[in-house]
Amino acid sequence: MDAITYALKKTNGSAALAQKLGMSRQRVDNWRRRGAIPPGQVIAVAQAIDCDPMELYQRNQPPATGESRSASRAPA
């Protein structure tokens, strides 16, 4: 489970997590859509959900994007 999904489950949703962090629900929803917590916010989120920051950093890997753009191009 990725970091943002884990944090949302621990707080029962984006509104509750946003309130604990003192920010808008839309901001937290944007993290969910991107699939990761911004690196500068991981410690604050870890504190808000009473989690080890290192565990959250390890979970906070951006989603795989598939093949690299250069690999999918045909040679010129």
C-alpha cells in the first residue's frame, strides 16, 4: 500500500487528514491523484498519523510510469 493510501486509511479520509495537517482537502486529494505525498510533507503526515517517518518514506514511491519515453521511440 502506498503512503497516501496508508495515511488516508489511518485518518478515515482526506478531509480528516487535511484537518490534522491544517490544509485543504483538495490539496490532500491532489496527492492521492498523483499517488504520493510530496517529500517535504512526509514528516508532517507521519506525525499526524502517528507513524514512523521512515516507514512512510519507504511507502512513498511514485507510481511506475511504464516504459521510458526514449525506449518507446523508433530509431531515426
